[in-house]
Amino acid sequence: MSILTEKQKGIRHLLMGNEAIARGALEAGVKVIAAYPGTPSSEIPKVLGEVAEEQGLYVEWSVNEKVSLEVAAAGSYSGLRSMCTMKQVGVNVASDYLLHMAQYGTRAGMVLVACEDPGALSSTNEGDSRPYSKMMEFPLIEPGNIQEAKDMAKWAFELSEEIGNLVMLRSVTRMSHASGNVIFGDLVNTD
């Protein structure tokens, strides 16, 4: 059993930022997760993949970031809460389809988690995906600590459904890979 599927509300666990984002997605009832691997985002789909069967999730490593965004959008258009994760340079790869999504919106909540790598510690170059949210007019939220990462991940799905559009959750290497205490909320019933 994974700590991420702990059902006891109010319990406190030490989680990495990416694990906290994954827990927030589970608390929100995410069902479709698509990603393209790249540090600092890779742990989110990895830990969700480990609980996929138990939680009734579809988790996919896609062939590129654009395809992962399309898979997550298909989930949203089918009425399933969906999440797409990638690093900052991947947002550039997915930007063509991202423009269409921003224009036409979503159905069920959809969250794009863009994990950025300031200093290019594990990337070929630095990048900043924040201008995409301004240019394409969809919300961008940025957690300031590990608890906020969990809480904002859950809230991002609610916000997405309220506005009928994609919400971007931005993390950075130090947030994604740092650890902190997280108080768990209710886990969506998957029985």
C-alpha cells in the first residue's frame, strides 16, 4: 500500500512536492494522467502509476508532450478529471495543442502541471512557461510550500470545472523535489 492512498483524513505524512501534487490529484478524483518523462516532473505519473490499479486510474507515458496533452484532453472531454505533466521545455512542444485547448475549453477538470528547472540542472536550457497562461488566458497557480502543492493541485480541478478551461499548476525543481509535512484531506471513494 502506498502512503498516497491513505484514507485517514487529517493524518500527516512527509512527502516530496511531486508526491504532494499527486496526492492532491487523488483527493480531487483524477482518473486520467498522461505525461512525458523529464526531471523535475517525472515522479508525479510514476507514483500515480504505482496506485493506478487500486485507484482505477489510467496512467500513460506518452511519446511526446503534445500527445500527453491530447490524451489528458480526451479524458476531460469524456467527463473524467485529467492531468498532464511535463517539464518547462515540454510546454513549448505542446504549445500548438495548448492554444486550441485554451480557446475551446474543457469539460471535466483538467490540470497541466509544468515543472520548471531554473538553472537548467537537468535540462538543456532554462525556460519559463508562465507567459503561456497570460497569452492564452488560462489560470496559473504556483504553490509556495509542500502543503500548498497538495491543496492547490486539488483546487485546480475545481477551478478548471468552474471556468470550463485548463488550469496550469507551476512547480520548480526545489518545490518538486523538496520534502515537507502534508496534512491529508479526504480521498475520493474508488469502491
